[in-house]
Amino acid sequence: MVKSPASGPQTGLLAPRHIEPRIRAALADTRVVAIVGPRQSGKTTLVRDIGGQNRPYFTLDDEDVRAAAFSDPTGFVRGLDTAVIDEVHRAPGLLLAIKRSVDADTRPGRFLITGSADLFSGAIAPDSLAGRVETIELLPLSQAEIARQPPSAFLRDAFAGKFSVRPVSPPTDLISRILAGGFPEALSRKAYARRRAWLLNYAQSLAARDVLEIAEVAKADMMRSLIDHAALMTGQLLNLSELGQRVGVDAKTIDRWLVLLEHVFLMARLRSWHRNDLKRLVKTPKIQMIDSGLLAALRDIDEDALARDRALIGPLLECFVYAELRKASALLEDGARISHYRDKDQVEVDFVLEQGQRKVVGVEVKASATAKSEDFRGLQRLREATGAAFKAGLVLHSGEQI
């Protein structure tokens, strides 16, 4: 649960998290349930609510708790029947201790843990909890959560190939929604300048603290520079050499640092969609930020800037849609992989969503109020490449007719 924002998209008093039923279901049949996602996405509030009074709660943001867990992880876990352990990545040895505990006592629902870094990336996890843990991603608030509405059926309908043709009413405040993003604490601030200050401080904290906790980085200021330059390249094909020149380090270092930023859920590398028998596809990933409000803050874009230059909206809108698709895919029982499509003719599709090899959906994003026939060109190429697996191709735009 989170407080509602004072301005911008309104949530009322509380915003229920749509992922909660999945977490409770996992606790009923899985020994360890791990909630992972960016800092300040609402993990602590959610797990404390789910844990209630019946589970002791520990947070490794508390220095004394972290010191105890770090110095003697086995002793820390010994004797715990069930527990909520928040920010467990700050004492990686706890994962091995938890593994031993749940191997000795295999009852489901024993540990509900959270991490603001990818717990099982290999960079911080000393041992695997494979077969013992279900990992569930919690990103910042979705638009449906902010509006206190049920989860959208958009992706389920897309994979089923079912769509209504009734007219719709696009939100009149789309720009403010994009600029606000979904971080609860940022949404609680009235003025754009105050939201931006919080978001920039958030990015600085990730660069100066969180990344350093999971890997050794020689210069935190260069990591902050990388975040700024990655924001400028959001939605573009990733060029490690160019990014390295801008930051002042080599391409291999940039590649390693980007992995760290992915591990702390600041950004993602959107892999290219390809199949081995198709030779004319570009295999370079794209950069995407995890939240459009954060991207707008890093690029210093507000409503006045958008009024002066509408071309600025493109990357923000694409990031906004990516974040919503990723949040929606976490609610699907089988999930959905998200990639992008681009061929040697530079024909592309912004997002390709897949469930196994059986179902493919293409989503193209346009900042206009109308969809033109040429907007479907990439989707047609994707349909030709995927055959019977292709379930739907959609152009998202701000018009009123589906």
C-alpha cells in the first residue's frame, strides 16, 4: 500500500498492488518467496502487510541487523520458523543460510525475502536456491494501480488475439502520467521540481551506494555519468564504444557497468528478437529505463519542454509503454519475454512479447493520434517471421478508435 500523490495521477488513499495474490499463492506452496525490484518501488510496505503479525520482520537497512546477519548468517537464521527479511542482498551469506534452513524444514512459506538487487545474478549470490524459491518482480506503480483499477486485461487479450472495436477515451493527462512515472515517493510530491529532485537523488544514491554494494567500481562519479548518458540513449540501439567514449572508459567496462545497473533495476537491455534461421535481423539490444518519470528527470524534460519540442515525447512514451508492459507481464501466469525487432532494412517493432515459442505479440508505439498504414510495416514483417505463433500486432496511439 502507498500514499496517494498530492497532484498528477490520483490514487485515493491507498493503492493495492496487483501482484499480491500471486505472492500469497506462492507462499502457500513454495519454501522461499523473493520479491525483487528497484528501491522505493513499495516492496517493504507490501511484504510487511503480507507478513502481518505472524512473521518476525527484519530489515538489513538497519545497521545492527545487517551487522548480525553479515557476521553470522547461519546464527541469524537458526531458530527462525518463518520470517520476512527485507533487503537481503545486503548480506549475501544469508541466502546460503536460508537454503540450509529450508532444506532441513521444507514447509512452504517459511521465508519472504526482498532485494533491491537481482538476488540470483551470480554477482552477489553465493549459492543457488533453485527449486526452493519463486522470484516475483515488483516494479513501481502501474497506471491501473495508481487509478485503483483492476489489472488490465490488455496482454491476456493480445495473446488470445481478442480485441473489442469499441471507441475508447484516451486519458487527457497522458503527458503528466508519463512525466510522473510510478515511484510512490515521487508521486507524493506536488511540484514537478520536487519530484525531479527526488528522482535525481534516487539515481545518485544508486550510483554511489547500491552499485558499490554488489561490485567494486573504482569511480562512482563515472557510474553517475553513465546513468546520464544511458538516459540520453534510451530507446536507441546500444553502442558500447560510443557510450564508453562519452563516459571516458572502454567498451568492456561499460558493458560490465551496465550489467550492474540492470541488477539494481535502474535500466534494462532490451534484447533483439531473432531466430537462427533468419539472417537479416539486427541482433543489437536497446537501452530502456525502468520508469518514465525517472527518465524525464534525468533528461530534464517537463511539460514546458514538451510544449516547445514535441519530438522529445517519443523516448519518454516508449519507456512509459515498456514499463507498463513489463508490469503487466509479471501478472501473467507464464510471464512474457520482451524484446525488440529490427531487420537489415531498418524495419522495426518497438516491442515483441513472447510466451515460449507458441505465442508472439508485436507492439508499435506512436506519439500521434492516428495510426497510418505504414505504421504496421514492422508488424507485418514480424508476422511473416513468426507464422502461426503470431497472435496480434498492435499500434498504440492516442486516438479514440481501436
